[in-house]
Amino acid sequence: MAAQRTSAPTPATAPALPVLGGKKSSYRERVADALRAALVAGELLPGEVYSAPTLAARFGVSATPVREAMLDLAKEGLVDTVPNKGFRVTAVSDRQLDEYTHIRALIEIPTVTELARTADPVSLEALRPAAREIVQAAAAGDLVAYVEADTRFHLGLLALAGNAHLVEVVGDLRKRSRLYGLTALVEAGRLLASAEEHLELIDALIARDEQATRAVMTRHLGHVRGLWAAK
């Protein structure tokens, strides 16, 4: 059983809480989004027990919304409640991660490729700021901001297909994924290249280049699998 993590460094500047998918969220939902991003980025480790006050200090917020948000994550199966201690991050097997990535590829590659024919160029261009945020976060080594912006970009892109259930399915798969290799990629200076693929994808879509769009999406999701595999 992993020991309870009793302290964590508080960043000099607390990370801004995200508003994902272009929707207005409550403060509790925004805290939950930030915690999910930390889980996906591998900053909250499987098997570790985190108290609400510890996480609150880490994110620069009060303990109450963190506790409420972690209860939401417990309902999603992302953490387990440990009485009188906090929350234990659930482990995800390699097989599960492989399955999540495979399903994402089956959904996202053909859907995004079709957008090269059907999507409004203005709507595509509106996603460029999120793509730039991904690049900026990669350059700064801010993994939580990277995952937040990456989620906003990809779900926003899929939303252009007009299928809300598809967006929901991919959003759930993304929440359950883990990118344990992000830190190593930052240290090796390789995350920036993956981040810049988002700008390349926007350019291919606006150019109505289906072949290039499919190639970028296939390569990008291949990198995603590599990120979690590099544990």
C-alpha cells in the first residue's frame, strides 16, 4: 500500500483553471478538469494517496472544491476514496491504455479526415489559438496546461462533426488515458515537435488536404501511444 503523500511543493504561480470544450463551467468543474489533466499527465501517480489539503495547496485553491472534485473523479473510477486519508489514484494497465488509443484512432482519424471536406474554414481557424497554447505549454514544460489545451483542441475539433455523442465518447477515453512519458519528453526536448503537429493539422484541414490530414492524425495518435508507453 502506498504511503500517503503529505506535502507537495506549491508553485510560485498557481495554474489557471481551465474551461474546456468552450463551455462555461462551475468552479468545482474547473478544479476537476485541472485534476484530471494532472492525472493524465502522470503528475498524480497511480497508487499514491493524496489529501484534499495537499492538492489544494498544489493548485492554489481551497480544500473544499478539491474534495468535491475528487469525489466526482471517484464516481468516474479515476480515484478511490481512502477514509480519513484522501484519495488513491487508480492504476491503468498497458492493455487498457492500448485499447483506449485504438478506439480513439478508429473514431478520430476518419472523423477528422472528413472535416477536411466539410468543416467551415472560419471554425477551423478558431481552433488555432488552442493549438498555439499547446505549443507554448510544451515549450514551457507545463504538462497540466499542455493536457488542458490539448483536450480543448481535440474535443473542439471533433465537435465540428456535429456528433455530440462522439465527442462524449472520446472525452471519456481521454480522461481515462495516462501519458506517463510526458516528463521524459520535456527533458529530452521532444514534446515540442508533437505539440507543433496541432498547427500542422489546422493548416492541412484549411487547405482541404484530406491525405495530409489523415497522415498528420495517424502520426499524432501514434505519438500519443508512445507517450504513455514510455513509463
